[in-house]
Amino acid sequence: MVLLKNWHLKSQLSKAKSVQTNVFALLLTAMNIISCGRADHRHPSDNRALSISEGSSSPTNCTNCEGGLSKSDFEEVIWDVWGLFYKIVEKLGDTDLNIQRNWESNELQAEAEKMSGNWDIRLGGGFPRRPDMTKDAYTLIVCHELGHLMGGFPFAQSPWAEQKYAKEDQAGTPSRNPLWTSNEGQSDYFAAQICAKKMWSHQKAVNAKMRDNIPPSAKAKCDATFKELDEQNLCYRILLASKDLIDVFVNIWREDRPDLYSEVPKPGLFSSVSFDRIDDSQIEKTLMDYPSFQCRLDTLIAGALCQVSWDESIIPGHHDNITRNNREAELQSATQACSEYGGQKQGSRPRCWFKPSL
């Protein structure tokens, strides 16, 4: 069985104090988490029986929260995402979308894998049970993991897979590695641009309630892009969920790695994120690891603002189980995302992690 994990989560542990720190890798280090709880390995459809209830506590630092998910909320999010995308995955990759969920685990676990014959997502109970986690924010976590599988170019390749295929590459043949997953920035972008919109676009009454909670600066971003009320409300919801999610990551970092605060050269990486600023750094090469927290928020916002429609019949750069980071893949990606090349700068992937070559 051929297996790909997000191998960079482990490979980046030695870079814990770099600006482009891998957030989940540091969480693994700080909390001594061992990944891959494999309990409950089955399709959600095997036993779809839900009892929906409210969260149990309320955080004080998020913009739209009831706080902490119940087990039924956790299951509902997972099943709803799976239900919307499993048939698409079957057509795209001739494979199954499996979700391994383990509510009882305390692990801050959210992982995506591509295996021969299966695309897997593994989710532990640590994230959803946090008191500062909201249901919408957790939906973005699941959408992010789905983005690793479906988001397309740019792809991040694992060191393990690189080693496996080194012999073929050195011989001058194209890499036949079918196991690359979309990188972190692209997975965030997919979560907001595609997954969240598909999840929530029909929930108009819920979306409308966000109009009372959206901060003015965030509201202005949505209103400048969308003129229809329903589209604005959906945009508000995605932006609020995005801010709540990144605030959770900031909180986790504060709890586990306070020793790094004074060593961060880029404002907002650990201290806070805001709708009122952006990470205006410009990288020289597309970043395969996690960017700054502010950059991640900017990416989610960009995805929410992008109005390019999604063609669910393709994964940009993925053909016949072969994935490539080449010009053809980027051209295909430009038809699925906002880009200056495609004439839609608004909502394009931020330069704080993405370096276009077109």
C-alpha cells in the first residue's frame, strides 16, 4: 500500500523558530502528539444517525461563537462535507473519500493522505472540543484537509515520495509520483473559495444572521465584491469563520510556545490577526509550508472574494494520477482561481505564499 502523509509536518520540526513555521508541526512537538489515530475507519454513510445539540461552552475571543462542538456537531460537519464531495472524488480520482474520525482522541489532529485506491482524511477530537472552536471554523478545518486532496496546483511533495522516485527522476523520466497533495496555502484557498461556499450557499437564513456580526472592515471587503444580499451574507459568514479559525491557531500557539513570541520578526505571526491589515510580504518561491497566521487569514479572505466558478471535473495539474508543478498545471489552475493572468486580481492567491510564474 502506497501512502502519503503531510510529511513536511515532521520534516519542519527542526525549523521551529523560522518565520515560515509549520504550525501543526510545532503543536506536535509542544504537546507530544502522536499522529494517526485510526479508530472508526469507515465511510460516514455506514451509520448515518445524528443527534444535533449545542456546544457546551462559550469562548471570549471569537467573532461568532457558541463555543466548542458537541460530538453530534463534529459528526454532522464531517458527514456534510463528505456528502457533498464523495461522488466528485470518485469521478476525479477513481477512488473513495474515507474519513477516519476519533472523537475520543485528545489529539489536535487534522490530516489528509492519498493512498492507492483511497483518499483519506483523519480527524481527532482535540480541535473540535476546544472551547474557542466554532462549528463554522471547524468546517473550514475539514475543508482545508479536503483541499489537500482536491485543491490542485501548487502541489507539495513529500521527502519520502521524492526518495522513492529519485531513481526515475535521475534517469531523466518525468516523476510518476501520483501522491502529491496541494500545499498549505492552496488548501486554505480551496477551503474558502470552493468548499465553504458549496457547504453554506443554500443556508440563506443562517448566512443572513452574519450581517449583524461582521466588522466594518470585513463587511467592506464583501460589499465591494458582491452586490446581491445573499452573496454578501455568505461572504460575511466565510470571513467570520476564517477569523475564528485563525484565532484558534493563535491561541494554541500562545498556550504551547510562548517562548517564541519575542523572536518573531513578522508582525501578526503569533500575536494576533486582523481584518484591518494584510501580510504584504512577497516570497521569491511558492511556499510549500504554512505561511504566517495573517497570511493564512488573507488567503481565506481571498478565496471568499474570488468569483471564478469551479469546474468539479478537474484538479488543476492532476492527470491520470500524475501531478506536476509545471506551467501547464499553473495555466489550468488559473482557470479555477482568481489571478492577475486571468484578469481577476481581486481574490487572487496572496503573494505572501504564492509566487505566480505566468
